[in-house]
Amino acid sequence: MYLKSLELQGFKSFPDKIELKFNKGITAVVGPNGSGKSNIGDAMRWVMGEQSSKALRGEKMAGVIFHGTQTRPKAPFAQVTITIDNEDGALEYDSDTVSVSRKLYRNGDSFYMINGKEVNLKDIVELFMDTGLGRDGYSIIGQGRIADIVNGKSNDRREIFEEAAGISKFRSKKKEAEKKLAAAEDNLSRINDIMGEIEGRIGPLKAQAEKAEKFRVLDEEKRKLEVSVWVHKLNEYMSQIAGYEEKLSAVKKEYEVITQELESIEDDINDSFAKSAEKSELADSYKNQIHQVELENSQALSKIAVYENDISHLEDNILKLKEQISESNSSKYYLEAELKARRQELEELDEKKAKQQEAVDCKEKELSELIDKTALSDKSVSEAGSFINELYMKKSEVSFRLENSKNNLSDIDEQIENSLERKKQLEEHSKLSSKELKELRESKGKADENKQELTNRMSGLAKLLETRNTKLSECRKNLTDTEIQLRDVENRIKTIADLENSMEGFQFSVKHIMKASQQGRISGICGTVSQLISVETKYSVAIETALGGALQNIVVNNEDSAKRGIRLLKENRAGRATFLPVTSVRGNRLNMPQLENEDGFVALGCELVKYDSQFEGVINSLLGRICIAEDIDSATLIAKKYGYKFRIVTLDGQVINAGGSFTGGSVSKQTGLLTRKNEAEALAKKKTALENSFTELKQQVEKLNQEVSKYTADTEGLREKLSQVNSDILRFEMEIKRVSEYYSDYENKLDEIETFIETLKNKYKIVSGDIDKAQTELSEIEAEISDNEAKLADSQNEQAELKNKREQLSEELSQMKIMAAELSKDLDACKLSISQLEETIGDSDTDSGKLNDNISECEKKIAEKKELIFQTKQELSGADEKIAAAQKMAEQAQREHIELDNAANKLRTKQKHKMDEKETLSGQLTRAEEQKKSVTAGFDKLVAQLWDDYELTRSDAAEIAEDIVDITVANRRLNELRGKIRNLGSVNLGAIEEYAEVSQRHEFLTGQLNDVNTSKTELEKLIEDLTENMKNMFTDSFERINANFKKIFTELFGGGQCELILTDPNNVLECGIEINVQPPGKVITNLMSLSGGEQALVAIAIYFAILKISPSPFCLLDEIEAALDDVNVSKYAQYLHHLTDKTQFITITHRRGTMEEADVLYGVTMQEKGVSKLLKMDVSETRQMKLE
């Protein structure tokens, strides 16, 4: 076996795919410091499974992927592949060439492959184990590693020695076995804990389950009976409610009739009382009238007496007044003549004054009319002047407005012209922006479509990748699980096979006969009964129980064979056995066809087993008269029915013997001979299925790995394209945003300018209208001014004429008023004189007149008094008639009042009787309603209780209720059931199901416990055997390495002494390894006192000693000779060359001596910063050409 090639791509400083091809011998990789030559050694270590990024001279594992330079992008992944020639079969892999690959993506996904098929890291480790290769082997010695052999701790040196001893694989197996043992012990502890818990629970649970079952039976009977009783009560309640409703209906009708009668009586009583009150009021009215008439008569008589007294006084006054009149009549005559002359003069003056006043009044009236006309004329002239002034002001305003409007119109014209020019410019800009925006959007649309397409493709790939990765993880997990299950099944099959081969469970005598038969010492042996029959798993317990010890009976060809077997046992004192000769054993089957119709009957025992037809008599004799039943209850019924005449076995192993005895209890399901046989057959089928599944899963994993790799590469390519498309879209979006803003600005300005132009046009129309209107208005005002000025001139002329006329009338009126004033003075003097004369005469006349007036007044009063006396007497004459009539009417009204009161009292009595009847009916109504309410409440309570207790409606309850013949008996039984349930105390209804689950769990764990104990024993034995083998192998290998070390040390150092020492010889597998060396001419007490070159040479000597006894197919040495001087480098290189017959060397070096011994040189350079390049030179060919 040797290394054929190393291929790198994207690994550290090797971005491009390169391949190093190796021949047998020494290949040297050379180059300046920092060129990347040590990366080749890291690649070798990495592809063989190295998991430590620190060991690869990095911080993170992703650091092995080429990280890019200024001119090169990052690599998406790193991949290294080594190809090994395996023609000698050194690697346990069925191929002449083995290719191992490792690939790592930047997202952390990685996988290993062997010959293109994806494998686990474990497979890689196991492939190189004990070959010296691999990440922990001695095939790769990196920088500093050679010094660690000398300078490291004694315990740290073990790895390289163990790998050389070939015990690494055994240690790995031991660790795996120890893990399984620890897991088995954990499982055992856990199962024991669970078993202890379950066993502590199963007894109480059984009691609880039995109690719960009893409770369930009683409660079901109680439920059914209680529901029936309640339904019976509900029916009774319904009947009572119907009766009460009928009674309530009748009483309510009577109550309504009496209520109506009472209302009628109440109306009659109210009517009687109203009429009685009217009659009483009428009687009182008549009595008041009588009293009034009597009062008036009394007052009239008093008035007559007063009137007569007044007449007497008046007559006396008249006599006195007549005497006074005769005395004053003598001086009146002379004064009356003077008065008459003055009165005549007054009449004349009055007439003159009246005429004069009439003339004044006419003049004043004429003057007043003239003043009014003058005032109207003044007002008219003033108003006309004001109006003309207003017209002139209005004319000025209109003229100003007209001029202003003309100026505005000119400005608007100019603004419209400028705006139209601006609009034209904006439209041009908008058109250009719109075109540019359209082109940008089309470009972005295409980019979006491209992005969507790429995104969809990436999404599809991502989903595919996710699906494949998920499926890959599942497949890997399933593959691992299947592999574990397959190993477990194989171990179990092996265990069962071992048990079968050793006939574990068979009696010693049976084992002795069967062993003798296998050895040919006895013939005619067919086998044991258990070996000759097969049975389905579900019947195995029943058949094993039915056969019992007969399973170990030995079936033989004939009686002679049986005798030979007995003789052999007797001679060897090997015990006793039962032999069943095929020729003599003849059994009959139970002939009872009617058994097939029995409930719980399964079959006869002989019908449930498979066997060769030649053994039919034997099987019939053993199982032909044994009946198999489903359970003990079915078996009991069948046994009773047939009088316990044959043996019956249940499926769970309970037995009813012929004659009536019972045998039973718990039966192990895992220890029987037939069970073991069935298990072996089942396991064989399971193994085949698992092997098929394992193969299918492995193929799926390989296929999925290829798909994942393809999808990952496709995704990376799409991601780069998507990145470019996203950049384009971003650029388009920015351009679109910029142009959109310009376009939007132009459009907004266009809208504004169009609105402004429209506003100007509207304004132009308005201003033009204002101008026309102002011109028209100005013409009208000018015409109106002209008219009003003409009218004003006419009014001013009329005003002057009226003014002159008023001044003339005023003067004439003044003269007439003077004359009237003089006549007034004369008239006043005459009136004064007349007044004085009249006063004198008046005093005399007044006295006489007053006296005559008094006499007349007295006479008049006397006549009035007499008339009053006459009238009063007339009134008194009709008063007695009025009194008599009123008295009669009052008596009639009083009688009618009494009659009406009596009628009302009778109605009151009748009303009271009816009220008593109504009260009685009301009581009856209340009692009936209370009774109905009570019964209804009982009904509702029962309905609610039905739902609360049993979640049953009345209709549901009626469906399951049974007829109650005697309610007393039913209640008595119900109380008994309640008492029994109460006596049970607290009941755990869940115990029934829980007990079944716990029982099943207990049986399962018992089987598990046995399996784990067996597995534990086997693992302990395996660990013991591995430990012993490892001790022997390590000790032998260590002694040989030590011997080689002493020899090689002497050769390299030119003498001296050395030795490898185990720190604890009694614990060779765990102890450290010490190195003692004495170079020629030196006394060394500590390895640290050696020079760096000496330490390196010691380590190289140990390394060569290991290669001597356990040559690695190929080794990679990374500058291990760096600390040596030139002389020792030459010794090292020459010795290295001696080892090339069994080992291929790849050495990374910059020492001349090593290069000279190399057959092939690879040069590593870094012409481009950060990127390593490879050059190759075949030194052996060059050397041969020089020799030739």
C-alpha cells in the first residue's frame, strides 16, 4: 500500500485545483518560508479526519477555506482528496484503489467520502486505525511534533506507541464496550428502580382495581335504578301539576265572576250615594230659600218704619224754607236793569271781535300754506344739489375704476403670454423625463424579473437543499439507528444461537443424548419435541404450558433407538430422559366437533403447531387431547360443560386439568424453549429487513450527498448572479427615484401653471366685464347729472317767488292782529262789569233759588219714600206663598234622600257577603298555586339532579328508565346500593386502567431486565478479553520498539546508551513512558539538558524504531530535521532512505541533505501574494541521467 496522489482545491493558500502525484521512495516538498508548503501537511492531516483547528494552525475550521486576495474572490469551499494504492489489502476496504475525500463549505456543511460514497468520520478513523495512518497515528509528524516526543509528558507519549502496537482499534472497541456497559448498568439501575416502584404499586393497584370494578358494577345498577325512580317521581309530579292546574282554572273562573259582580255592586252603591247627596243638597237649598225670605220680610218692615220717619222730618223742613224765601225777593229789580245794558254792549263787541278773528285766521292759514310750500321748495333744492354732488362723486369713482381695470387687463395679457411660454418649456421637460422614466422602469422591470427568476430558482434550490439536507440528516440518523439495531439483532441472534448450540435450558440427559447423536455415537435420534415443532408466537405460551417437560422429550425412529439412548444414559450415568419412538407412539385427537361452537374455544393443541407428517402420532399423543381456550373464564365454562374430561390450557398459560384441578399463576414470556425458537425466527426476519433497509439508506445517503453538492454549487453561482442583479436594481431604483422626483416636480409645476393660466383667463373675462360695465355706468351717470341740473334751476326760480309772497302776507297779518288785540281789551272790560253785576244779583237769586231747590228736594224725597213704602209692602204680600212652596219642596227632597241611603246600605251588605266569598276563593287560589309551585320545584330539582349527577335530559332518562312496579321496594334497593357504595369508601376508578398498564409494564420490564443482565455479562467478558489482548500486544510491541531504539540510537549517535521505561509495569495500558539516554561521552540526568539537535535526534531514533516494528505505508514529515546540523541531517536522510523498502516518505524540508536523498522534488512558490503554486522535478531521473 502506498500514497498515489494528493489533490487540493480551495484549501488554505491553494485556491486552484492542484494534484501531487507520489511514487514509492522519498518525495520532498521544498520552498521558502511563508510559501505555503506546510499547508500540504495540514491538508493530509485534515483529510484524515483532524477536528482541531488549532492542530491545523488556525482559529476556526472555516479558516482552511481560501479567504481570497485583492485579485481573487473567496473560495466557496475547501476540498482535499488522497488516493491510496490498496492492492495488498492493507486497508479493510474491498477495492484496489481507495480515494478518501473531505469537503467543507463556508456555511459549515461538510462531509467525507470514500471512493465517492459519503461516509461518517467514524468510518474514516476506523479505516486507518492500527495502520499508523490517521489523525492520531505516526504517519504525519508536523512541525514541533517531533520535539513533543522528547519534551512531552510521559503519559502523552503513549498514543504513538499504542498506534505502533496496533491496540488503538482494540482500545476504541473497549471504550465503546465500556460505554455500552455503563449504559447497560444505567439501564439496569433504572429498570430495577422502575421495577421496585412498579412492584410496590402493583399489589395496592390490584386491590384498588378490584374495588373500583365492584364500585363500577354497583354504581351502574344504582344509576339505572335511581334514574328509573326519578323518572317515576317525575311522572307523579306531572300528574299532580296537571291536577293543580285544573283546580286553579275552575277557582279562577269563580273568582272572575265574583269580581265582576263586586264591580257592578260598587257602581250601584256609588250611584245611590251620588243621587242621595244630590237630594240632600236640594233639601238644604230649599231650607236656605225659606230662611232668606223670612230674613227679607224682617228687613222690609224695618225699612217701612224708617221711611215713615224720614217723611215726617222732610215735611218740617219744607215749612221752614218757605218762610226764608219771602224775605229775599224785595232788592233784586234794580240790579237786573243795569245788567241788561252791559250785556247788549258785550254782544256787539263779540261780533266785531269774531269777524276780526276770522280775518286773522284766514291770513294765518294762507301764510302757513305759503310757508309749507317754501319749505318744500327749499328741501327740494337742497336734495337736488346733494344728489348732483353724489352723482359727481360716483362718476369719479367709476372713472377711476375704469382706468384701473384697463391697466389690470394689460397686466393680465402679459402674464398669460409669459405663463404659456413657461408651460411650453415644462411640457418639454416633462416629456423627456417621462421617456427616461419609462426606459428606467423597463430596465428595472427586466432586472426584477431576472431577480425573481433567480430568487425563485434559489428558493427552489434552497428548498431542495433544505429538503435534501433534512432528508440527509434523517437518512444518516436512520442509517446509524438501523446500524445499531442491526448490531443489536445480530448480537441477540448470536446469543440465541449460542444458547441453542449449547442447548441452554435442556436437561443434562437430553444434552448428553443430543451431543452423542451429533458425534455419531448413537443413531436414530430425530430431535427434541421443541426442535421438531414450530408455533405462532401468540400460541407459544399455551403450547409450552401444555407440553411442559415434554418439550425436552426425545423423538426417535423406533423402539431400538429408544433402548440405545436409555442404555447410553445408564452407562454414562447421565440421568434420565423420555424417548418417543415414532413407530410405537400413536396418539388420538379429541373427537368433539361441538367444541368449535363453544365461546372462547381456540383449537386443539395439535392443530396450533407445525411439524413433519411422520411425527403426527407423537404430536397427537402430546397435544391431541389438550384444548386451547382464550381465557380462564371460557376454559371454566367449557370444562364444566364437558365434565372435566380433558385438559384445557388458556393462551396466557392457565391450566384446568382433567378431573377438575386448576394450575395457574404468572408465566414468563421470555424464557421458554419455543419462545426462544420463535424469537430466533423473528430476529432472522428482522435482520434481513434491517440489512435491506441499511443498504437502501446507504444508497439514499450517497445519492443525497451528490444532490446536496450539486445544489450547493448551483446556489453559489446563482447567489453571485443575484448579487449583480441586486446592484443593478439598486442603481435603477436610485435613478428612477431621481427622475421620478424631476418628473413629479415638472408635472406639479405644469398643474400649477395651467391653474394659474386658467385663473388669469377667468380674471381677464371678469376685468373685461368690469370695463364694459363701468363705461355703461359712466354714461348713465353723466346723463342723470344733466337732467338733475336742469330740474335744480327750475326749483331755484320757484323758491325765489314763494319767498317774496311770504314776506307780503306776514306784514298784512301783523296789522290785523293789532286790531284784534284792541277789540279784546274792550271786550274784557265789558265782561268784567257784567260779571260784577251778575255776582250781585246772583247772590240774591242764589239764596232764594237754593231755598226753593231745598223745598223741591224735600218734596221729591217724600214722594220717593212713599213709593218705597208701597213697593216694600207689595213684596211682603208674596213672601208667605214663597215660604209655603219652598217648605213643601224641601220635605220631598228629604224623603228621597232617606230612601236612597237605605238602598245604598242594602247594597253594602250584599257587597260584604260577596267580598267574603272572594276572599275565600283567593285563599283557595293561593294554596293551589303554592302546592303547584312546590310540586314544580320538586320536578325542576329532579330534572336538574338528573343532569348534574348523570348528564341526562328528561327524555334521555325516560329512554333508559325501567318501569317501577313497587316504588317502596325500589327505594329500599336503592338505599342498599348506596350503603354498599358508601361502605367501599374512597374509590380510585383510574386504578382499573392503571393496573392493566402497570401489569403490562411489569411483564415488559421483566423481559428487559433479563436482556440487560445477559448483555451486561457479555460486555464484561468482552472488556476482559480486550484488556488482556491489549496488554499482551502492547508489552510485546514495546519491548521490540525498545530494542530497535537502542540499536538505532547507537547508529545515529555513534555510541552511547538509551532505554524506554514504563512508569508502572503493573499497569502497562495506562502508565507513562520515560526516556533515558546517555550520548557518547555525556552524563545526562534530564532530557532538557540535551541540545535541541540532540533532542530531535533522540525523537527521530524513537520514530525510526517504531517504523521498524510497525511500518506505516506512507509518512509525511514536516521539517522534523530542522534542528539537526548538516552531518546529522545526512545521517537522518540516509537512514530514511534505508526505510523506503516498506514505507513511502513525503518530507517537507528546506535542508540540502534531505533534498539530495529525495527521488522527487515539489517546489512551492508564492508568485502571487496569498496564492501558492506548485513545481515538480523528478530527481531520480536526473540522477540516473548524470550516472549514465
